[in-house]
Amino acid sequence: MARPSKLYLVCYNSLQSIGWFIALLRLLPCLASPVSAHSAYAVTGDLICFLQTCAILETVHAAIGLVPTAPLLAFLQWGGRSHFVLAIVRQIPEVQSSPSVLITFMAWSISEVIRYFHYAMTTLKVCPSWLTYLRYTAFIPLYPIGVGPGEMWTMYQALPFVKKRDLYSSFFKKFSMSYHSFLVGVLVCYPFLWLKLYLHVFKQRKSKLGKGSRKKRV
């Protein structure tokens, strides 16, 4: 990898890690009481929307070969989260105060601080073994928590408001369907798509933390 590209990736991943760490610090007081749990979006929504929007660069990184990731996989990961936070949560104030938003944001923030910090250290080739272990272990509880009681529950709560306001009707009428129907379809497919990604990360975990990897380090 050319030196400017390496420097860019270190800067990008470091800034993302710092951004998500700031989001996490803002979210922690929301755990203090049931009342404050409703303020998760108010205290960090704009920052998370910004960070998630910037993450489209990861699709570009994959497409031009900066990172060894399939561009389609990178785009689908970005698209799923961006649809959730930008098209649903940001546009429907009634769900912004739901505890499920706090659950989602907490799971995202913790996992992204770890993931981006790991990427930055790996790019510099100074990544400690404990960080690699954390990167490929923390997702085991965080992913299901973020998806089930987090994202899916939020989308389910959004359905009546989507139907009442006929959101994005001008776009979806081109396809002879409503956004409400689309969102129901997303909810039905979500567990299967998520499980495929979840198992994919487990394969990565086996590759990074398996016996072969440990022998190589020795």
C-alpha cells in the first residue's frame, strides 16, 4: 500500500473511532434513569447521522482496492444502517424517544469504537493481540442486541407513523408499492440477512483467532 493511502486510512479510522467514542460518552448518562433513556437521539442523533453518512467512504475504499473488502458487502452494511437512522429514526420524531433507539446507539457506538480503533492499529501494524480478540469477540453479544431489541423493534414501532403519513410516497409509487409495504418486507427479511452477516463475522473470527492464527503469531 502506498504511504499516502496508509496515512489516509489511519486518519479516517482514527477519526471515526473518536467520533463514535464521543457518541458513546454522550449516551452513557442516558443509562442513569428510565426517563433519560428517552433522550438518546436528542443528545447524539445528529452526530451518529453524520458518522454514518461519512461511512459511505468505506464502500469507495473497497471499490478502489484500498481495503480487501467486497464493495457490495460494504455497501449493503452501510445501506442498512443508513436507511435505519436517516430514513426512519431521523424522519419520525415519535420513535426518537424510544428506548430501542438507545439500545441501538449503544450497541453501535461500542462496536464501532472497537472496530475503527482496531482498523487504525492494524493499518499501522501495531495492533495488540487483546484488541484483535476484542474486535472479534465483542460483536457476539453486541450484534444481536443492536438488531433485535434495537433496530427491528424501532422499525416495528415506526410502521403506524409510516402508514399514517404515507412517507416517501412520491418515490415508491413508481414501483406500485408503498414505503410501509417495503418496510414490512425489510422486517421480514432482516433476520435472515443479519444472520448471514453474523455468520460471516464468525468465519472472520475463526480466521483471526483460530489455531492457525495463533501458530502464525508464535
